[in-house]
Amino acid sequence: MDRISKNIKIKESIKSTRLKRRSQSCKTYRFKVDKSSLNRAQKESLKMFFVEAKRVYNYLLSEINSGKDLYSYDYKNLKDIKYLDKDKNEVDYHVNYIGSSVIANTIELMKDSIKGLSVLKKHGLKVGGLRFKSECNSINLRQYGITHKIKGSKFKIQGIKKPIRVCGLNQVPDNADLTTAKLLYDGNDYYISLTCFTGKTVPQRNDKTIGIDLGCSNTITTSDGEKLKVSIEESERLKGLQTKLSKQTKRSNNWYKTRSKIRKEYCRMNNKKDDIANKIVHKLTQNGTVVIQDDQISEWKENKTLSKTIQHSVIGRIKTKLKRKDNVVALDQWFPTSKQCSCGARVDLKLSDRTFKCPVCGAVEDRDVHAAKNMIVFYEKYKSAGSVDSMPRKTITYKKFLSVMSGQEARLALAAGQIRYSQNQNR
């Protein structure tokens, strides 16, 4: 009877939490661990967290490969494991640093991965299996108050005796509901990623609708004609370290030191890209509605002349961050934003053609600005044809766009798609 009443209380608690989350917004804060304030025991604990997490994962995977069932393991009793040293000798090891919750989470993640591979295999796709890890860079802390806790200006982690000092705790609002966290390691520094829920706030925005065209020659082109090119290339230090690494003996002490320095340089470069992307996205989302095109940027990298440009730019980061905003509407890649003229005609354009010229009405305009303006035109037509309130804030497909338009407008759009002009025909 007590067990039934306990289950009922748990269900009611979950239900009330879900209702509460509807009126809240989720946000993740990332804090950097202050390594200069760590004592010897704390440094050893943080290091061994990731070492033991890797060893537990590899041990479970070796057990699965030998024919044992993953579902038969009790995470509470999984403390004595085996691993292979650098000479591939089997070593008995007792888990001392990570808690049972981390082991339980490792088992759950492995189960989810196996289920995902099984689903893909049922759909006819060729799949492999789980692979052994050479390193672990992330540890989940699942329950606030037990696995982790904020204590004043410090952060307490289960398994470390004293709280550790982190930078940026003042970012967390006082009335926030704190939930799960992750302990991260990038090869040089430790970070804590904390998820929390706060009350929803309505940001102040203007009523303007703006179109954004993402490209290689210009990273950002707005419908107002504003252009912005951003490129963060590898530093000379990074190139020198990569050359040095290629000449060193693999897995030697100096090889590991050089690799650590390379990771640090990449971390600095990624931080610069994130900073620029955040500033651009913040500026763009001050408008009432932002319309972008959901281009497949990964396909652009197949072009050898563009791959380096895309690698050094922040196009992917900007697009990903924009799509997370509630006032951003994405048109799928099949919308003819670059080729269609306001008169209804379509013009065949090459990638090298940077100016749009219509042979029917004689319109001449910059190609990227023309595409950004067309995004607003398509969005406005879609909005006027359907309900504004019921319109989903997600990617709008071209097929859906034609289906919600009136019969006459749909026929005109389809007819315009069949009329194609080229520069040769224009002559």
C-alpha cells in the first residue's frame, strides 16, 4: 500500500512539474572552473572522473561484446571492473571517484545508443556497433541537490569533498529552478553546463520584417542592403603546432603536450566564432520577424573552392542560433529566392553571377539582396494565405506554401516555375 501511494505521489509531482514548465523557458549556463584555486585533491578528482567514466564505458562494452546482457547489470554493485593498460595487459580496478548515478547514466546512454542503432537497422540502413572510447569529455550530473549544488560563489560536485570555485555563477537568476548539469573537459580546462528554468519574458522588438541571406562571399546580407563578411582563420601558432605534431612520435609525452596546445588554440578560435555569432544573432533578432532560408550548408562544403571559406566563416553557427529563436521563420531550400523576379519570371543563374537581371521586366539588382527581399515576399504571401496565429514557427516547405495559396496564385507560381530564361536566350 505504501508503495502504491508513493507511486501516486511521484506521478502527481511529475504532472505538476510539467504544468509548471509550460510557463517557463529553458536556458543553459556554462561556467569555467577556476583551475588556479583547485587544490591537489580536487585536481586529481576532476582528472579521475573522466578516466573512470571512460574505463566503465569500455568495460561494459567489452562485456557486451563477449555475449553478456547490458540489462542485467546493477549500477549500484558495478564497482570492480577491468581495463587494458598501454601494453594491453588486463588490470583489475576498483571505481573510487565517480558515483553510482554516473555509472547508471552511462548504462542508460549505452541502452539508448543500442536502441537507436536497432531502429536504423530496421529501416534498412547499414549500421555498425558501439566503439571503444579513447577519452571521455562529458559527465552527466542528473539530480540537483545530490549530484551537484551551488553553494554561495562555489559549485559542489558529488565525489569532491570541498566545493570548487567557478567563474560566472552570477549569470544564474535568483528565482531560477536549477536542474541537471554536465561536467565538461575540452583537453585543457573544465567547464560546468547547468540547465535551469525561469519565467518566460517577452523581449522588446520592433514590428519590422527582415530577410537574411546567408552566403560564402558575404556571410550575411539583409533585405536592407547591409552586408557583413566574417572570417576566422587558423592562427600562425596553430599552423606551426600542427606541423610540429606531424613530426613527433605518436603517443609520446611531447606529442601529448603539443596536442594539448593545439586543442587550446582551437578552443580560442571557437570562442571567437561563438562571440561573433552571438552578437550578430542578437542584433538581427531585435526585429519583429526574421526570415531566412534553410540552405544545406553541409552540401556547400563538397565544393572544393568553397570548403575553406565555409570552414573559416560562422554561417552554420548563425543559422543554428537563429533557428532557435521564436521570431525566426525558415523557408526550405526549394524556394526560388535567387531566381524568381517580382514579375513572375525565373532566370537561370550560375554561382558566379552576382547580379540578378530579369530579361522580361529589365530589373537589375544585387543577387544576395534580391534573394533576401524575395524571402519576405514569400513569407508575406504565406502569412496572408493562412492564419498568422496558427502559423508554425518552423521551416516552411515550398509544397506547403503552394498548398495554402489560392488556386490562381498557385497556378501562377507553378507557371513561373516552368518559364526559365538564361543569359543566352536574353541575347
